[in-house]
Amino acid sequence: MATRLAVDHISLAVRAARSRDCWGPNGAGKTTTLSILSTLMRPDHGRVLIDGKTAQSDPHRLGRMLGLVPQSLAL
């Protein structure tokens, strides 16, 4: 089985009070990227800055800043 690279180099800038969609084929790294941005996963390399601060520095504040609407809820 071949190894897939889900997320490599990514740079994302979104202005305050804006929304963005995340589209792509299965296995492209959408869920991984959003999990890293929302502090559910830690990145293997690099860093995440939100409002100039690392995502892990204050995850509760981050939770109030980000909204995530998945395609379907897994209950």
C-alpha cells in the first residue's frame, strides 16, 4: 500500500469575521488541517498562529474564535 501525504506546506490567511470553505478530494488533508487548526491534533512540523498567538497557548479563546460546521455529524 502506498503512503499518501495528506498535508504538506500550507499557508492560510483569513480576515476576521470572514468565512472560508475547505474543498478537495478524499484524502487531501481537509480534516487533518481543520483538526490541527482547532487544536484537536498537533502538527508534526511547523506552527499554527491565530491572531498572532500559537493555537495551543489558549485553546479556550481559540474555540470562541473559530466555528466549524462539518458535512455530517458523527454521533
